[in-house]
Amino acid sequence: MIDSMHLKEIVDRVVFNPMLPSHLESLYVFLETGKWGKVQFFPENPCITVPETVLRKYCLFNLSRKFKGKTEAMKAQ
């Protein structure tokens, strides 16, 4: 018989979406405490860890918004 007092709560994981406020809140909690907030995420290729995945996707999302339309001009230089 398994003692349910020692079982960890099963965590539902999702794919990180930098457009969702709940995902950003969970990232913020992680950066402040080292533990994820209410939402936890899967690691995704080419990354190995969850923090690496989330931070990469967050950076790419924000950089693509900042440089939208400028990347082609930058390549031409």
C-alpha cells in the first residue's frame, strides 16, 4: 500500500507561451524564488532544461517584437 502522505502533487506541464500573463507570472516567480509559480513548463528543443527553454523563448519573443521588419535591413548591410 502506498502512503499518500509522501506522494508529490502531480504537476501539469504546458508549453511556455510568452503572450500569456499566467506564464509570465510563473517566470517572474521563478526568477525571484528559484521555484516555478502556478504554471510549469516542458523543456523544448534545442534546449535541455526548462529555465533555458523559457528564457530563450521569452527573449526571442521580445527581440522579434523590437526588431520586426528590421532584420532584413540588417542582413543587407
